[in-house]
Amino acid sequence: MELKDNVLVGGQAVVALESGAVAVSRGSRFSVSGAISGGSSLSWQKDGRALPTDSRQEVKTTGQGSSSLFVRDFRSSDTGMYTLSGANDAGSASSSVQITSTGADAPQILRMPSQAPVVTSGSVEATMGQRSVMITRGQTLKIRGSARGSPPPAYQWNRDGLMLTDGGRVSLGADGLLEVRKFRSGDAGKYGVTATNSAGSDSETIDVVLPDRPVITTPPVTAPSPQPDQDMQYFAGQNARIYRGRNLKLAVQASGRPVPGLTWRLPSGRRLKSGTSYDRFTVRDDGTLEVSDVRVSDEGTYRAIASNVAGLAKAKSRLSVLVPNSFQQSLQQSVYVNQKRVVPSETKGSTSVTEGQSFSIEAAVYGKPPPTMSWMLNDDEILSSDSRSIETSTIGDLTVSTLTVSNTGSDDAGTYTAIADGAQRVSDSATIEVQTLVLLFFLQKTEAHKLTGCPTTRRWFVALEL
């Protein structure tokens, strides 16, 4: 086969000259492909020598006896005779094509991907090669789409594929400069430029976008219920509840263009940006606020702030710190008879109360939020009555509930249970024994014996329950 029939310049097939050569313009990209039937060892040569090492050249060879040579940014030094050779046990074969230069330079748009846009209060100037540029309404947009080439190329601009014409707020410079004055929402889109001359063409695009105000989104999910032994995670905008001593995370879901920066404002007023920390508070790079070893003093309102050039958005979360319910001391150690504290029997583990006396049991429970207190006697709930009263008060994290029984009777004996119910349910019990008061009477009678006449004394003991 003839290699000259398989030359592509700029991705398009070309026809060889009458001399058998293929002319390529400077700056263009070209490729040569060939196949030799049965060729097991394929190699490329230029002007009878092995290809020189050049980062602009690439050779791709398949196992079916075909090979392609790719050359980009064509230069005068690339002209010459290119030969593909192949050999196997039966012999060898080769095919060649002459590559010459047209003398003209195809356009090459000047791409500067590392150059940042030049932004002033009134304009934004970008260069082709950048993926996108951001502009605000009312500013002037300038995009440089200049290209080198000989002869000098002509330029054509489009927005989202629709050709732009010079006039009104749009100016199209002969040097490849596009200018759009008093930028509007409808002007945003993908801007493209094509530079063309007799040697070829080159095209490039850039996205021009308007900034979007940040938005903080709170997922429509039910906030989790805290457990005393679990760390908790919530989203900004949700109220958070966690037990003292656990670790807390408050995540932020924020969107906007450009990507907004994230800041948290603590109840103390201190602000923490992403990637910073203070004491037990850390804001991760993604904006998640982490609080370790949560304390009651950490309670308050936490505010997430997302901001960019278009504005800011806020979301607040109220943190409540829970304290597990716990009795200050054993209920059996908190029994008072006639307003005096009574030590329970070491053998029976109960407290004895004499019938007719008054006694009280005090249940002091630490917990946050304050628990709801109730009392049971054996299996029955105790309700306030003439002989039984319940008083409950709260001081800080301490809730005190006092059960008082007056004029104690036998039906007041049994096991008394105080129940603290809230975020966590705990209970404790005390046993009361009621003793009956017994009075002993001593009776004595003396009289003469009927037979002997001697004095005789009789005695009686009488027990009387009161």
C-alpha cells in the first residue's frame, strides 16, 4: 500500500501533490498510517535514518501489522521522507511518503491555562486556555482569543454555538479580542472562537458564568435520638442533643458558585473557618464542625455561614447537652422519721417506723433535662392524699422529690420506689417496716385466804395495742 494515501492533517485527509509529496502547514498536526501484511517487526525511518527522539512525535503499533506515526506542531525540521518497514521470515517490505511544508503557518490560538483572569471593579479579562471565568452583572467581559499564524488569521466568535456579530454591547476586534459590555444574565454561556487562514484553523472555548448565592441545605431527615454511650452527628439547621462527655459532629451541605467558604460561629462569638481549630472545637476542610468531650457549658446556638462573592447563607443549630440521670445517694439512706434521718437496719436492710409516726423519703437525682419524678408503693402508684404528699423541686441539674407519709399505719409498710423518667429512666427503692405500739398493764390484788386467813396476792399482765 502507499503511505501517501493515509496522511491526515489536522484530522482531515489530504491529497498528495503531483510530485508524490504531501504538504503540511507549520503548526499543524499530521499522522501517517500504514500496514504491511505479515509484518512482524515494524519500524519508522525519516530520510533513511531512525526517527529522532522528539516529544512531539508518537508511534502506535498494533499486533496486526499496522503502525501509525503522529506529529504535532509541525515544523520545517519535520519535512522529509517517512518510511514504514516490516520484516518476517519470508522477507521484508516498506512504503514511504514525502512530507513537505506549505510555507504557511496554520493558526494556533494562544492558550494560557495558568494565567488568572484580570479582575477589576468594572471588568473581567480572561485568556483562552482557562476552563471558565466568573463575572458579575454589569461588568465588562473581555476574552482574548488571539492566535499566531501566517497569513494572519480571521476570527469568528460564538456563544453556545450561535454566531456573534459586532454591534450594540458586543465588540469583536480584528486581533481576536471579544468585549461584552454591561454583562447580563442572558450573556452567560460557553464562548468559542475559531481562528482561520489559508493553512488551516484552530478553535477554543471558555465557560463564562455568573456567581450563585450560597445555599445551605438541611436534609429532610429525622434528627437522631441521643444515647448515653454514643457520639452524635447532625446537619447544620438541625437542633442537636447529646450526652455530656460524648463527641459531636455538625455537617454542612452548602452549594453556590463559586464554591462558598464555610465558617462556624460558636455560642461564645468566636468564629472558626474551615481547616482551623480552637480548644475542643475543630472545623474540617469540608466545613464539618467537630466538638470533642462535650460539656454542659457548650450549650447554645451554633451558626454555619457559607459565603462567596454573590452573598452568604446561614443556618443555626441549637445544642442541648444531656446529663444522665443518677441518684445522689441510695434511697434507703434517705429516710427521715419525725424529721430525723434514720439509719436502716444492717441485717434487714429496711427502716422501721412506729405506727402513728410520720416519715419521709427524699429522692435527689442529677439529670439534664430535669427528670419527671413518680413514686410507687409495691406495685401501686402513689398519689397525693390526706396522709401522703409529694413535693418536687429543681435546682440546676439536681431534682429533689420528697414523699411524706403522716400518721403511719400498717398499710404504709412495703417497698417504696422513686422513678426518675426523662431522657434516661432510673429508679431506686427503700423498704419501710411499720411497728405496732404495745402497752403492758400490771394488775395486782391482795386478799385473805379463805381457809387460812393469810393474805394472798394475785398479779395479771395485760398487753394493749394502740
